[in-house]
Amino acid sequence: METVVSGIRPTGELHLGNYFGAVANFVQMQNENQCYFFIADYHSLTTHPTPADLHGNVRKVLVNYLAAGLDPDKSVLYIQSDVPEVTELYLLLNMNAYMGELSRCTSFKEKARKQPDNINAGLMTYPTLMAADIILHRAQKVPVGKDQEQHLEMTRTFANRFNRMYNVNFFPEPQAYNFGQALVKIPGLDGSGKMGKSEGEGNAIFFGDSTEMIRKKVMKAVSDGGPTEPFQAKPEAIQNLFGLMKVVSDSETLNFFDEEYNQCRIRYGDMKKQLALDIDRFVAPFREKMIELNSNNDYLRKVVNSGAEKARESAAATIREVRSIIGFRAF
Ligand code: TRP
């Protein structure tokens, strides 16, 4: 059993792209690993120092991930700011993190370009906070996308540096969790490659979308005038519709429309109607679970309190050792 840590940015609702691209695998991971999943609310302040509704954002993400299948009986689910031990480790790691390496970090440079009026110290030390999140539980594995690989590499640097500087073998070197072939890229509805919330209104289907909203978004999806020759290659927008159908519809349905396309008989209106129905059927249980969770604040409180308690237990053990390794002593 390996220890896995992953942080979740509190940035709104889950869509099908998030689900198939990562979250469905988090759900699987829980069965074979000791997982710590937390909502990275401290991190969010590096770009949004005065959020309009910090608690609301965190709550929304919690509800979405619980609905998706993160299970508080299998994993430790917590809010980053409920575990103050992480800030102590962050402080200690910052003493051995250098301006040079922090300022060369790609995500720092990118964010500094985007927010030139707020290049704050938290932004620059984002990688040390993330390293603290991970090694706080002495994690072996971190499920990361491409955009987080450099952060994970820096985590290894900080962990190894700690071991070397204090001449111990305390922190394991965390590795990327390998999903193998499991990750599925979900196309968007706007004819472009990827489902994402920043790609514009209507491109993504969210867990909370109503039947009517789903129908509207799908009917508006980009298509074209249809093929003119049998077995013509599918243009990107059409491939996307089939790609979506592949994950939510049964294979007979998919084969039927594929055949219709190949024989130049396809009516995209019909295909979209079917696709909307199948997406709705897929999303419905998540949507219902979210409604149930949203009306049960007692349950949410119980989840985060018990998560914080377990996370703090693991964190406190690490901090105790770290303090002793560095040389803090009681009188
Ligand atoms: N930086 C990650 C992201 O942007 C979020 C994150 C914070 C994280 N701390 C982490 C991910 C620790 C994995 C492990 O998505």
C-alpha cells in the first residue's frame, strides 16, 4: 500500500473532461492506496488574494468530488487550511529553497506575466507549499498532469535536499502516479480539441447541468453539412461528437451513427438528440448526489472534520521528526 497525495484547486464545478481525465482515476486509486486528497485553498490565494467567496468555492469543489466518488471511508479528504502543520513545513522548506530555482519555474514565470501587479512571495514559493503538501505525509506517489511535472520535480529536489543537508533518509522521493492508458481526453462541444471551462460558454458539460441545459449545449455543438462520400474521414468537430458518444452511449448506438455517417445518411440533429439523452443519463446520478450533499451540511462538516483529524495525525508525526532532525529542542 503506497501513500498518495493530491491537491485539488478550488476552481469550480467538475465537467466530463475533468472526470474522465483524472477524477475517475482518483476514485479507482482509493482502493489500492492510502490516499490523501485535499482542497488547496491556501494555494488559491497566490492568484486570488481577496476571493469573493472562498468558503463557497471550497464547498462546491468538495461537493463535486464527493459526488464523483471520493470516499471519506477509504481516503483522507481534507481542506488544506484545516491542517496548519503544512505551513510549518512550508516555512522550513523555504529556508532551503533558492530564489534562482523558484524564479526559473515555468508556472511562476507564466503567472508573473499574467499578474504583473501581484508577483507576491506566495506565488514564487508555490512549489515549496506544494512540496510541503506532498512530503507532509511522506507520500510515494502523486497523480499529476503534464502541467504539474515540474512542480513534482521540484518536490523531489526539496525532499532530497532536506535529506542531504540534515544527513538523514527521512523523506521518500515522490514519483508520478502512472495511470497507464486509463486517462481519456474528452473533446469539447465547440469543435475544438478539449473540454474545458475556460474554452468558452457551452463547451463543457458540468455535473450540475440540468437535462435542459445539457440538451441546449449538445444541440448547439459544432457540426457540419455532413459527408459527401461514403467512408469519408471525419473532420475534427464530427470526431468530437463521436468521441463524446463513445464514453456515454452504448456500442450499438455508436455503431449505428457511425454506419449512418459512412453511408452519408447521418442526420446530426438525431445524433445530437441521442447524445444529449445519453449524457444526461450519465450525469444524472452525479447531479442528484450533489443536490443531496448540498442540503446536508452536517454530513459535509463531519467529512472535513474527520479528514482534518486524520491528516493532522499524519502531519504531526512528520513535523515532530522534522523539528527534531533540524535541532529544535524542548527546555
Ligand atoms: N498545483 C496543483 C494544481 O494546480 C494543485 C496542488 C497543490 C497539488 N498541492 C498539490 C497537486 C500537491 C498534487 C499534490 O493542480
